[in-house]
Amino acid sequence: MTTTGPAFTSRRQLLERYTQVRDDHLRYMQKWGLIRPERSGSGDESYSFADVAVIKQADEALAAGSSFRSVLRHLLASRSGQLTFDFRLEAQPAKVLQLRRRELPPLAALLDPPPPPPESTAEQYFLTASLLDDGDPANFDSAATAYRRALEIDPYLVPGLINLANIHYARDEIAEAQALYERAIALEPDVFEAHFNLGNIFHDLGRYPLAQTCYRDALKLNPAYADAHFYLAVTLEKGGHSREARVHWRAYQQLAPKGEWVDLAKEFSD
């Protein structure tokens, strides 16, 4: 990023100067594309002159008594058409942690496949993949290979489809991830992780009505999943449905009282 003025080398310095702005405010403005800090190899963030100008404006409005919700809306309105929204930064896909064996899905029965090898073989590859799939990008290739091997043996292993899709999602391979989530839903419509993760993809693509449908489907299956309430609230806010969003901001507060976004949820639910 080329800057046109001074940059703060740390978020701490920025928060010390603009005392009305909290850390979660910064992260939320970043999610909406209002600020775009650069991250160095050591993990430190630097803010351009343009970023600092936006933060200063927010700080002044908050000091004057405006709510963060109104500040955010004013900043968005003033920059309408200039933003590219990015909620990929911290939206974590739901991972299937335990293998649940079910009867052969109806689609499999219709296709009349040959008898598969013993299920324990596919299970072993899945378990191996799960151990490798620890969130470290260095292990993505090995984990993906093991998930694919499990799926070669058992193409209807829905947890394998979902977790392999998560790896594609982490790599920004959106088309591949979407296809796998959709296949998982076709095979087992009651697996909430697939609905939630597919919602994240539509969310990233700016297809908010489709994202809302996916998040609602996920919540029908798992109404206690706090992140689904959070992202549904976000997409509703983006669509101008603040009244409906409040229900989910409040649900997020109740389900995740120490959650990452709980302070913002309180502000937006008032």
C-alpha cells in the first residue's frame, strides 16, 4: 500500500491517540472496508493517512455523543460506491469434529454404487486428516490429501466434504469450496456446518439474501450457534433491516457473553 502521509506502526499507538475508538471498532471498520491496514511479516499493522483520517472522524463523532452505529452509517454513506466489503478476515468456517455414521443417503441408493471397502478405511483417512487439519496453512496440503483419499473410498462422507471445503475456503478457492458445501447439503440437509459455511461464501460475495437464507437454515438446525446469529445480523444490517437484525444481535450477546463482538452487538441492539 502506498501512503500519502504518516502511518502508525501499531494499533496500540492509534488507540492511545484516539481514545473514543475501541479495538473492536477498528476491526469492525476494517471488516466494512472503511480502513485497510497492512500487516507486516511480524504481524504488526500499519495504517495509511487515509485510514487515520477515517478513524479521526469516528473518534470525533463518538466524543460528541454519537452511537457507533450512527457513526458507521455516516462513514458508509459518505463513501458509498467506494467500498469493497471484506468479511473474510475473521469469519471462521465451522469444522466437523466428530464423524457420525448414518444410513446411506437416498442419492447413493438411487445411484446403486458398488459396495465400498470397509468404512474403517475411510474413517482412518478422515481421522488422519482431522489431526493434520489444525489451521496451520503449512498442513493444508497434507490434510486435503487425506480428506480426498477418504472421499475416494466413501464419496458420501459428508464431514470429509465439509472439512475439505473449509481448506479451499481458507485458500480463497471459493468456487471449489462452494461446490463441496452444496454437495454436502444435497447429501445430508441437516448438517448445520455446511449451511453456515455456505452462508459465509455468499456473504463474502456480497450476495446477502442468499447468505441470510443459509444462516437461517443453520440456525434452524443449531439455534445456539452464536456466530450464525452474528453474521445474520451483519447481513441484515447491510440490507437495511436493522429491526430484524436486533433480534440476532441480542441472541449473540446471550449466547456469547464474552464473545469477540459482544460490545458491538450491545451497541447495535439498542
